[in-house]
Amino acid sequence: MSRVLVTGAASGLGAALVARFVAEGHQVLSTDLAEDSPDGGTTYLKLDVRSPDDWDAAVAWCEQNWGGLDILVNNAGIATGGRIDVETLDEWDRVVDINLMGVVRGCRAFVPLFKRQRSGQIVNTASAAGLVHPPMMSSYNTVKAGVVALSETLSHELHPYGVSVSVACPSFFRTNLADSIRGADSAMGATARQLIEKSPRSADDIAAAVLDGIKKKRFLIIPDRPAALAWRTKRFARPLYDRQMRKIAARARQRAEGKDG
């Protein structure tokens, strides 16, 4: 039985991962922005991933109540995107602070504990957008690619201490993540919302595959077929990948110019 902390656990993939961990008998500390647990079903701690003080409190809680931690799941994040000349710098600052620096803060907070234990596993939720980079998603692609790069770096850096690192890279799946979309590029936001809401995959589908990857301590967890296909196309059929990206860009231009006009 592992001791697990999950950020962004109140909804979406975070809630689905918590449910899976609990069903398998693990001890789970759910964390999110609310003062109190939304469902009251698991042990809960308020944790804003932008707050170093909240991270320090989470480490202290794990040490005082559990004597340590086995698995840290850096899952909290928001959806964003837009054309480079439309999305504002404030929007960039927000997504970098939450989606990238939130993960950095979590790793920095718990790595000293993991080093002392000589054990532990870090699981960072990135996205297929961290591996393949569609147009009109520059901020989201950038932060998720950063999470992949951070995860790979730490997988090597922490290996001598017995600490493993995994990074999950799903494509679009049904979740309330679309509710976090806000910003100046409403045309691209509407497209992203449609892709999320019409996906045939649920958060539980993704959570099941991610948990399987965690158990096997796989570094790169690609939990669905579309994400795996896009990644393989980029790696092994780059001209085809580039043509697909150009087509997406052309269609997005038509939609955006039609709305802007």
C-alpha cells in the first residue's frame, strides 16, 4: 500500500486518479484549491500549486501523519491556448505559473524527502501537447513540453537516490478542464472546448492507463491511441506529421478569420 498525494484532485483526471488509487487500497491525500474537500471522501488538504507555503505545509503533513510519501502526482493544471499575436502576456504568465512552475514547486518541495528516504516516485501530468505541437496552442504546448523536459531531467538526476519519475501525456478526453479556458483568443478557445467535450475518452479511461504506467514505473506514459499515433507519426513519419499540422493551421486560420471578420 502506497502513500499518495494528488494535486488538482477535486475534478477531472485528478479525481479519477484518486478514485483508482483508493479502490486499490492506497492511502491518498487529495489536494486542491478549495478550503474543504468537495466530496469529503478522502483525506484532503488545501494546496495552491502557486504557493510555496502550501507546498511546505503538504510536506510537513506527509511527514507528520504518514512518516513520508511514496508517490507525488503533480496533476493540477489549466487549459489555455491561442494565436501568438492574440493571446496576452498575462495569459502566458498564468499558465506558466500553474502548469509549469506548479510542477517545479511540487518537485522542489518533495525531492529532499524522497532523497532522505532513498525512495519515491514523481508522476507529472503533461499532455500529448508536450510531445506534438499543434498550431494555435503555443502557450499550452510550451508549458507541457517543459513538464516533459523537467521530468526527463529528474528521471536521470534522481535515479541514484532510488527515485523514479513518470510523465503522463494524454490527448483530449472528457473533463471539466474546458471550464478553465479563458483569454483573448475566443475562436481558439471554442475549438479547444469542442475537442475536449466531444472526445470519446473519459477521465476514468485515462486514469486507468496512467495508473498502469505508474505501477510499471514507465517514464513516458501515453495513455490513449490518438496520442500514441501522433507521437509515432512525428518520430517516424515527419513529412506526414508536418502536412497534418499545416492542414490544422489552415483550417484554424479560416475559422479565426471568419470570426474575426
